[in-house]
Amino acid sequence: MDKTYRENIISYFTGVAKKHKALKYPCIVILPIVLLFYYLCRHFVTNGKRYASMAFVAIFFMSSCSFSFAVFAERTGFTSAQETYSAIVETSDISLAAVDPVTPESEALLNLEGETFATEHDDEEVEIYTLDDLLENHDHDHEGTDDMEIEPAVSREELTFDSSDWRLVLINKQHPIPEDYDFTLATITSGMRCDERVIEDLLLMTKAAQKDGLHLAIRSPYRTSDRQESNFNDRIKHYMKQGLSYIDAYKVTSQVITIPGCSEHEVGLALDITSDTYLPLLQGFAETAEGMWLEEHSCEYGFILRYPSGKEYITGIEYEPWHFRYVGREAAMIMKEENLCLEEFWDKYL
């Protein structure tokens, strides 16, 4: 009967040791090493597929949100929320913007936050402006624009949309602000700016609300990246003081404040609107006369309620009845009629 490879190896080293007594002890040491290497090789060859699968799972796990985030957080702390998010989120389909689930304790805290104080701004220094403030600098530039045509210039069937249209740029957690996105800021009134192409429709909308006996209060149209970063990190620290881990604090924060570099405020297309009698950014604004008027009529002036109720699983942001985004009248009217958020509009029309 033929000898096995193991028996041949043992026989070889035994023969060498017998012929050369000086090699006896080196052979005794080398033989187990050679046999161990042999069996390891056989083991990996036999179980190659299993180890390949385990390696794939390990790599995937290391790139997943929880693990990557924890490693990054330990090394860098709060230096860059956008870099943190880039490390833990991979680009997905347009309609999938929901964040990772949080613990029941975090969920309870998030629900409580929505009823107690504003999500985007906790500071009292944010500037708020009414129609009179806006018109102080711009009324003479828009004389005769009160009577406007709110219907699209072409029929619904003839409407076409282009993904390169600046009004429709998709900015969310999966789609950061494009590097080549270009816009010009214009001053609405002292210290408050937005994309200059939005101002006319914004003024028309506030004038229309005033005609209906309502008084809108506008805040935060354009916000710098540094301010967005500061807001985001301050909220993380706030949740950690409530007892959440850094990971859960980050996840909860990303549901109430947009990741820096992924906020429409940073390109001057989004603004927060309440009323002069209801200033805090709370979901209760939806029950005010101004909140209901905006939800119904903002589309006529090219604005949409960006984070509507019931769409949280798509937008990845909780319901914000004060957050409005400019998309142009035609697209806004369609989104209102078909009850679409911007991500759904992209899936259907672009």
C-alpha cells in the first residue's frame, strides 16, 4: 500500500536523522513545523469557500454604519460630521434615504424632542423676518408683480423636467451638494440671504399670505456649512448628555438635522417659515392658520413642504411643517397634486 504524504514526510526526516546524527535534533524541531504547515494548507484548501464568505462578511461589517462610525468617532471626536457620515453611509437608490434604526430609548427621546423644542435651532439668536422686513429692501424691485399667473405656462401633458435644472437638484443624505453646483447669493434683508433666483417668488408668497390676513416669519434661508456643522455637533452633544451613546446620538441627530454637506440650506434653496405669533420650529406649527395656508398654497409659488408627514422613511428626516424648499412652480404643483416628496418626484419624472 502506498504511503500517505504524512508518512512519507516522517520517513524522510527519520532517515535523515539516522544517517546524520548531527541533524537529529534539528529534524525533530523541523518535522512538526512542516506537518503543521501541511495540515494548515489542506484545511484552507478544503474550507476555502467558507473562509471567503467569512472574509466578505467581515469586510462588509467593518464598512457598515455602526462599526465604522464607532472607530471614526473614537479617533476624531466631533471634528467633521460630513466626514463621519461619508464613512458610514454608502450611496443607495434615490428613494431610500432612511437612517439606521435606533434603540427604543433613543426613539422615545426623539418623539419627545418633536413636542418640546425646535429641531434645527435651539439658539435664541437666530434672525427672524416678516414681510415688512423683506419689502424694506425689495418692494421697489417687484412693483406690479402682485397679480401673477400661478398656472404652468404649458399644459400638464407638455411638461418635461431636466435633472440638471438647478431648481430640482436633489440634496439629501445619499446625495450631498454636487461639487460643481453653482449659485449666487442675494441679500433679502440685513444678514439674511438665499439663492437670488428664489427671492421674487418668496416675496410674492409672503404678499399673498398677507392678503389673506396671515403673517409669515422667515428664518434661515441660507446657512453656511460651518453653521450647519456646529448645529449638528451641538445636537449630538445634547443627546449624549441625555444618556445616549455617541452612535445613537448621531443617528437620532441625523433624523432631525441634516448632515452637513447634505443640507438644502447650504445652497440657499430651503428656508424655515413660521408665523409672527408662532416662532418655534415645532410640529405644532402645522395646526396654525399660517401652517395650513403654506401647506395648501406654497406650491403655487414654487415651494414644497420638503419633509412631509408619512414620508419619513423616504426622506430620512422627521416631519417638519416649517421647512420649505424651492423647486419651481410646475414641479411644485405636480408634487402637491400627486402627494410626492422630492425623492419620489425624481424616481418618477427624472
